[in-house]
Amino acid sequence: MITGFILRALEGKIVVAVGILLAVAIIVPALNLLTPPDSALHIPTYAMALMGKYLCYALLALALDLVWGYCGILSLGHGAFFALGGYAMGMYLMRQIGSRGVYGNPDLPDFMVFLNWKELPWFWYGFDMFPFAMAMVLIVPGLLAFVFGWFAFRSRVNGVYLSIITQAMTYALMLAFFRNDMGFGGNNGLTDFKDILGFQVQAGGTRAVLFAMSAIMLALCLIVASAITRSKFGKVLVGVRDAESRVRFLGFRVENIKLFTFVVSAMFAGIAGALFVPQVGIINPGEFAPANSIEVVVWTAVGGRGTLIGPIIGAILVNAGKSYFTGAFPEFWLFALGGLFIAVTLFLPKGIVGTIQHGWNARKALKAAADAEKGRDAGALPAAQQAQAAE
Amino acid sequence: MRSALPPSNSPIPASIRGDIVTTTSFIRAVIAVLFFAFSGPAFAQGTDPRPLFNQLADANFNEAEKLVGEIATTGDPRVVPALNAFSEGDLYFRKSDKAVFAAKPVGLQLELIDPVTGESAGQVAKGAVTKVKVNNNLRRAIRAALGGLTLMSPDRGARLSAADAILRSPSAETLELVETALAKETDAEVKARMEEARAVSLLSSDRSVEDKRAAIETIANLGGREAMRIFSTISSSIDESLKPDVDKAIAKIQGQLQLWDLAQNVWYGMSLGSVLLLAAIGLAITFGVMGIINMAHGEMVMLGAYSTFMVQEVIRDNAPGLFDWSLAIALPVAFLVTGLVGFVIERGVIRFLYGRPLETLLATWGVSLILQQAIRTIFGPTNQEVGNPSWMSGSFPLGGMTITYNRMWIIVFSLTIFFALLFVMKKTAYGLNMRAVTQNRRMASSMGIRTPWVDALTFALGSGIAGIAGVALSQIDNVSPNLGQSYIIDSFMVVVFGGVGNLWGTLVGALSLGILNKFLEPSVGAVLGKILVLVLIILFIQKRPRGLFALKGRAVEA
């Protein structure tokens, strides 16, 4: 049954995307490690780290697409789940520093020694174990999403109200994590990481593995997301997006459907955060900033929501643009980003991939209609209707 | 008996008495007395202070202290300069006849000045005189004595500040002085102050328990932190039998203080609430009435603040005299500027997105980024200085609380805007059109209302009001490109909490959130307080998704 579930996910485009991702996961680290630095094919480490970062963002955008594109929940707080996953990973990495910190305390991270804390707070227990920390990467964002969604969806808070309270959620978390007494390093966050699973975080090999892991996790999450959306459940999901009350009247428990999707999406975001932190080397409360979460929305919108592939492309394109602009014309980046927001909503509401798909479907439908008129293939008509419904 | 102790062992710690007589009020008092001494007729109260001064030549410190008291009791204001000279160490006696003089150096010699008449008594060599020694206890006694002397000054302000000085540094020595002064006092306010000063001094004297009890009553009626301070200094040395009275008085004052604290907290809360109201009220129109999620709302506030800055710059350069009017001039300017920007945004972006609220949210967020960066490019990322006109600065006390003018005006201002807006919405033809369009666009349109025009004007109105809010907020916040960002989430919270589409809801929401915030702050700290408020709002929305004052009827599903 599971294999069937997975196999159904592997529709044409997804297969291509997964294939590309897996190829990238092998080729980029190989080019980085195996070619000499002066070779034309060599990929410098900083570029690989940058691409790794984009892949994490792509995973975050994919997570948002799952709830926004398929379920109609515009979350302006997905940055919070991303940051929580990042903090869980950061806490593991902090514990791995051990006595190599500035204060040389084997149990307490530097900032706790600095704050004069005597013992590790209870919520830091277990984070010295990798499996526990990885479980927390999924559980903490998932639990927050569950509790938040449980209340919100049951009270039928939806539309812009939900967007606004998710924004308030991430804002409140940001304020909370900025506090020193929270025990997460306050303003400075967690940084100065040394080891991950015994390997040096900064070492070239570790970076290559982290990059490959990012690509593989993205591919994996893409398959899962595709499996979800292509299943019967996924059809109901789209129904909830387009006509919530009607789905409810048909006897589905809309709040449970939303809740499940929201939690899965939050876990994706958590994974993205966890992969992000060792590659950039720091996690701080700034990641909770509401503006970050809104930026994720624009990646998704640019690429095309409700397409799964779109957000990945959108996140990579927008972030590559950001890297280029902030280097070349730092003044203009916000103009460009702002303009992008407006242009996409006004002229490209389906995003890049959505528009291409739409054009493709329209052409196919036209052709099918033409064929049907000629009476050669009556079976093509339902396909045309289906294409229209997919719009 | 405590009261029998020499005055130098007075129960009030030196540290408290030392800093009491604030220099300015004191100098003013002294100058007033001096003026009188040199211009008016001699002021004698019977005893001639001259022999008392001469006795200082042989006196030890304790005796000198008593003598200073006696000199002061003569009530002769002419002795003030000599007493000042004494505390400065400029009092000498002639070795030949032990006559005491104030002296000031003239070249290598000293010029002697008669301590009472202030006339010169010739110059002598430094060797011919000896300094009258002074120590800190003595200086303190002198200061108290001077305070007592100015009690009889003809200048009303000088008497008042003298009474205040005694109130702050009571001692048994000044009691008689106060009573003498009190007997002659005619001005009601000064008299009341002197009564209090008398009561305070009486507590450290050797008067009867009944008198002291009455004095405690007087001080308790004085109320406030001042009285608390007096009791706390006095309580250690007070007679056992009076302890319950003091405790009762303290309890009473504490009760009052708590009430005032409460009032002050409510005031702070209202002040914060009015800021929230200002920030949210424009949003209440664009979001609440039109249903547009305007993420650029904060930037409209920021534009208003920058308009104020520009107006002030122009005024500084061209007509500095108008500076006090700068805010009044900035109001219409800001309204027009932001209203125009709002109009352009509505016509250029938002009108294509009606019925797609989530897209509107994204597009206006993009607008906000562009506006922010535009301001940053033009004015730079740093804070701009916006001045406060004179009528906005300073504060005044109201009972036990302090009210700053800028906060007070902002409360007045926000309420004015609120009611003006309410008037426009409910009583004008335009407001009627606007409500008609919100309730049923198609029906309104078929009645001949130009709905696109109404949309554009309404959005411009909401933006213009945000701009006006920016004028007010420029007075209390940093004017920087990020100004708007700090208000946007709060504004949305207020509108959602109060109930979308209801102006009264916005008012109640803003004030209650402001007060709630200020009441949480002292116990949990500012940041945690804010977090708690956010969490409470999130929970509240679960309970009542449509806010405090939800619209009822058909409009709900619109």
C-alpha cells in the first residue's frame, strides 16, 4: 500500500524534478571535492554553501505550498516552524561543542555560563543525542502546528484572520526568543558550532554531505508532498481550498484535514530549518521575523502555488536574485522584491510554473476540442474538462 | 528622654538633611532677604543679634550651634549674609577685642564687615584676626536657621520655599521659628505649608504626645510620597505610644498611593491605547470597512511622520517663529500626501485585486517594501529629528500622578480623530455612500453610486488618517524608515480584536489592549507582557473569530 502511495506520487514532472535533485546531490559535491580549484568545472565551497541554503529555502517554500497552494491556508508564520527546527538542530550542535567553548564548561553552552546559570535547563536535556535532536526537529514544529491548528481550525478561523494570527504567532515567538532568560541564547542565538556527528561542521567533506542531504531531503519531501496531493486525500484537500463549506456538508471533517496538512507542512519547514543551520553556522531570533515568513510566500507565489515544483523554482530564483542584487546594487533589492510582489500578484497570479502549465493545458484542451469536433476521438473531451477544472 | 539630647544628635540622619535644601530655592530665598535687608527699614525683633555674634568668639561647637539658633530667633533678616559667611568659614574675630566680623580678602589684608549692619569696619592684617571655626554639624544648624529666617521674608515665594525646605529637613530647632512665622502669616497657601512644616518639626521636638498626635494627623493629610518619607525617617525615633498612630497614618497613605498608582497605570494604558488607536484607526477603514489587507498601512504612518519632518525643516529654514504651529501645518500636509499616495495605490494596484484578499496582502506588502526603501534612499536609514513644539513638552502633576503634555495631547488628538471619522461615516453623504458600497456593492452601484470612486476615496481617507497618525507619532517615536513596521502587527491586532467593520470596536480594542499591556508590564516585564497580550488575542480570536463587536446580520457573510 505504501509503495502504491509512493508510486502514485511519481508522475512525470515529479520524476524529472526528483531526478534532477538527486543528480545535483551527487554532482555538486563531487565537483567541489574532486576537481582542482583552478579547474573550470570546480564549484567553490562558498557557492555550494549558498546553493545548500537555497535548497533549504526551497524546502520551506514547498512546505508553504502544501498548505497554501493545496489547502488555501495562507500561513504568515511558516518562518517560525523553520526557525524552531533550526533551533532544535542548533541545540544539538551547541551540546557537541562540549568543553571547547570560550569558558570551557563541559555541560553548559557559553551563553549560559555568561548568564551565570548553574545547570542546564530541563528543555536542553537529551539534545546531546543526535536521534533525539532529530526527533525534536520534527516534533517541536509539528506540536506547535498541531496545538495552533487545533484551536484555529476548530473555531473556523480562516482566510485573512488566520494569516494575521499566524503572523502574530511568529512575532510573539520572536519577542520571546529575543529574551535572554528564555535559555536560547537571546539576541545572539546559537552559533560557534564545532561538530556534527563527530565531523567538523566547517570541513569541506561535511559541507558536501550536508549539501547532498539538503538535496535528498528536498527530493524526499517532494515525493511525500506529491503522494499526499495526488491521493484521494489530496483531492479533498483541493476541495477544502476551493469550497470549504461544500466539503464539510459532504461529510468530511474539514478541520482534521487542515490540521493534518498544517502539521506535515510544519514538519517539512522544521527539516528545512535543521538543514539550514549547520550550513550557515548560526540561528538567531531574527529568523522568526514576520518579514521572513512573508518572503517565503513570495517565493511560492513567484514559482506558482499549487504546483509543488513551482515553489522550489521560485525559492531558488528569488534567492539567487537576492544574492546578486544585494551584492551588485544593495539599494535596489527591496525595490526589486517589492516590485516582484506586485508584479506577480497582478500579472502572474499562477506563478511561473502555473502559467506554463496553464498554457500547456490550454493548448492540449484546444487540440483535444479540435479533435473532438472532427469526431476522431470522443474520449478526449473528458480530458479537456479535467484540464479546465485543474485551473 | 531623647528630646533632651543635644541638637547635634538630632534623629534625622545627616545624609538626609545634607541634600535637602536645594541650592536654587535657597539662593533665591537668601537674595530676597538680602534685598530687603539693604533697602527696607531695620527689622528688629527686640534682641540685638550683635552681642550674640560676639559670643561666638569664645564658644565651642555645641555652644556655637545654640548661638546660631538664638541669632536666628531674633528674626532679624540682616544677619543672613553673616550666617552664610559663617558656614563658608569667612567669619573672624578681632584678637584685640573679640568682636566678630565677616571678612573678605582684599589683597593681602582682610576687609572686616559688620555681621549685622553689613557696613565695612576697615581693613586689618590677617594676623590680627582669628577664624571662627565651623564644622559640618554647625553648617547644618546654620542652614536650618537660615531656612527659619527666610520664613519671615516679605517675599511670598521665599516663605513658601523656606517652609518647603523645613518640610524636607525637619528639626526641633526650627519649631519655634516656624511657630513665630505662622502667627504672622496671612497668605492661606503659605500658612498651610507652614502648618505642615510645623507638624513635621514638632515630631522631632519635645512637645507633648497629644501635640504630636495632632501633628501626625496633619502629615497624614498631606499624603503622598513626601509624607511616607517623613514617617519612615521619623518612625525609628518616635515615642512608643505614638507608634500605632504612625502605623495607621502610613497605612492610610499607602492606600492612597496605591490608588494613585492604579490611576497612573490606567493613564499610561490609555496613553498606549491612544497610540494604538491612532495607528489602527486608518486600518479600521481600509481593513475593517473595505476588507483590504493593507500591509503598507504602517508605511503610511511613516510617510506622515516624514511629512512632519519636512514641514519642520521648511519652517526652520524660512520662518522659525512658526515652529509652534508646525504640527498644525503638518496635519493637512500629511493628510494630503498620504491620502494621495493611498489614492495612487488603490487605483494602481488594489482595484485589480478586489475579492482576492490574500493577493491584496502580498501586493501591499510589496508596496510597503518599495515605500520603505524609497524613504531610505531619499532620507537615509538614520532617525530624523522631529522637534516638539513648546506646548507639547513638559509635564504637570495631577494629584499623585505626573501627566506629560505630549501624551495628554495625543490622547485628546486620537479621540478627536476618532469622533471626526465617526461623524464622517455616519452623518455625511459620502459616509452613506461608503457604507452602502461595503454592504452591497452591486445594489449600491445600481442606485447610481460610483463604486470605484467611493473605493478610491475610502482608501485615500484611510491612508490619510494613517498619515495624520504619523504626525502625532513623530512626537513620541523615532522617525525612521522602519517606523511603520513596529505598528503594523499591533494595528491588525487592535482591529481584529475590536471587531472588523466596527469603529467603536477599534476604540474599545485599542484602549483595552493598551491598559492590559500596562497592567501586565510591572509584574512580568514589557516584552513578556507583549507576548502574553499576543497570545491572549490569538486565544480570543479562537473564541470569537469576529472580534469583540462582531457585525451581525447579512453583512457578516459579505
